[in-house]
Amino acid sequence: MAPIPITIVTGFLGSGKSTLILNLIPQLPHTYRLALLKNEFGDVAIDSQLASSAAISGVQELLNGCICCNLVGQLGDALESLRKDVAPDRIIIETSGSAFPATLAMEVNRLGRETGNYVLDGVIVVIDVENWKGYEDTSYTAKMQQKYTDLIVFNKWELVDELTYEDCLDRVGDLDLQIATVKSDKGRVDQSLLLGLDSALAKDGDSVHGGYSKDKKPHDHSADHQTEVEVLSVNLVSECDTPKSVDLDSLETFLLSAPKDEVYRIKALVSASHPLASSNGDLDNSAGSREGTATYILNWAFGRWTFTYSNTTLPPPLKVASSEADSSVSTKHETILRMTIVLARGEAAKWKARIEKGGMIEQEGQGGFLIVDRVV
């Protein structure tokens, strides 16, 4: 049996990796079996919830760690699970915003050599042209993601003037790379450009590509790329028997006030009595006229967000679920928001204090309590 091609999609936080993948799916034949291996910050797989609602045959998540270092040992098991359970035509690995693609490519190559089950097809990096200047000067990771790749996708270029786009091109050009580039069409790139890349990282194996050699490791932990961001986990728990809603007015105020240079990403599962408009004004009325609350997926990046209906339910409160609480207690505690906030370095303590002070993330009406923890 031919090995399964693997495509790695990387890029800094909020660049549009999930959008690129979701826009690829409708271009594939109906019989094509696509599997997704997703690496996310935090303790809740928001993007994987979105992906699983699309035409993806199987989804695996590696949460709360970096797939190219402390989670790299789990990669083989996750790929094997997808291979056996889904028998996919292709596996896409979507990394967290802090992962180094070269190290991950080397591990895929190793697994391919040892098992014969996989082959690296290509490494794609997505660059957010609109917000790139805000992080490229400070992020060693962002530079390395651009350097060790087979294709660079320029995303959100429609939202900036020509001078800003040209400046982004120049800065990428400073890396002196011989790598193909393409501009997305609002997050969409033709599948013929994304698949079948015949990866140089695969052909060269563990030797030379984009300045990497056996004598020089691309994944230098002296740079400690995981310290470039800090991550908060936020849970809002209702203490009532009747399902409650998040206060959407307070939530929208929080989303509007989050500074782009301090807050990179906000992802959440939200219990709401009605849909909150996305930042462009669109409303997702997929829940119909159902009574009570429904679950929505919040995806925020650099001042823009979407609010999408999901037929999933929120997991039980972490501290209640992990205890030996009796059933009478557990039924009185319901999670109504589970959120991951990815922040710039040095911002977690300040934002933890702000959220715990109140007024940002609240239950509609009175009651409820917050659990805010730093996880990275």
C-alpha cells in the first residue's frame, strides 16, 4: 500500500491556517478521505470542533504543548490512530503558532522511513500580512517558520495597502529563500498549489534545506520559542440547575477592547441564549428557534472574530469533573464558557487579574464563578 502523504500547515498565531484548510475541503472529491492532526494551545480543541463539523474524515488533537518538542513523542501514535481508524488519502498536520516546521518535518520523515506508512508531501507556512509587522520583529519562531517551508501563503493581503504588502514581501525576501509564494483569495488557495508539493524537506531528508544542515539544528531551545507567548485557560461555571447563558454584551465589550499587541488569539466554547454577531456583522442562526441556550464557537484573532453554532455540548467544569463530587453537586454546576487566551510574553498576570476582577466574562444575570489558570 502506498504511503499516506502528509501536509504540514504552520504559521504564527491568527495567520489563517484553519481557514486555509477549511477552504481546501470543498475543492476535494467527495470520496477523498482527509484527516486532520491538530496541535493547539490550552485545554479545549476549538479549531478541531470547527474542522469536525466540516467534511473531514477524522480529527486528532494534541493539546497544551508544542508538537515539535514536548509532544513530538505522541506524533507517531496520533498518526497511527488516524491511519487505522480513518484510512485517509491524506493527513494534514496543523501546528500551534509556536511550532518549528523543520523539526516536525524531520520527525515525519523518520516515521516514514521506519514504518513505510507516511511520506512528507509539503510544508506550508501562512503569513498574516495585515498583522505580520506586529510580531515578526519579536518572534524568532515566525522567522523560522518562513525559512523552513516549501510554500509561503500570503493571507489577509486584501486588508492592507500596497506599500504594507510590499514591505512584507521585502522582509521575507531578506531571508534570501528560493521558495514559492502565493497570495490567498480571502483564505482560499487552489488545491493544486497546496497538494503535491514534492517537499524539498522530504527529498533532502535530514540534510540541507533553507540553511539547515546536520551540523546546525533549526530547533534551538536557547531561543525557547514557547516563551514567546503565554496562555490563559478561562472557565465560567454556572451554579444553577437551569442552563444559563454568558452575558454577551460583556463578552463583546471584552472582544472589542483586547489590544492586538497584547492579545494574539481568543478561542472559546460559549453557551448563549442567542447568537452574538461576528465582527463583520454576520449572524449564525443555525440553531434555529430552539428554546434555551445553544453552544457557539468563538474564534478571535487580531480584533476580528467569528461566532459559529456548534451541535456539541460544553464539557463539565474541570474542578468538579476531576473531584469525587456526588451527583447532587455536579448537576448544579454547568460550564457555560471555556476559553483559551493566547497572549504576548509578559501579559498573562495582568490579564488574569483583569478577568478575575469581573466585568469582562460574566454569566447573564447574577451568579456563576470564574476559574482562570495560566497553562503556558
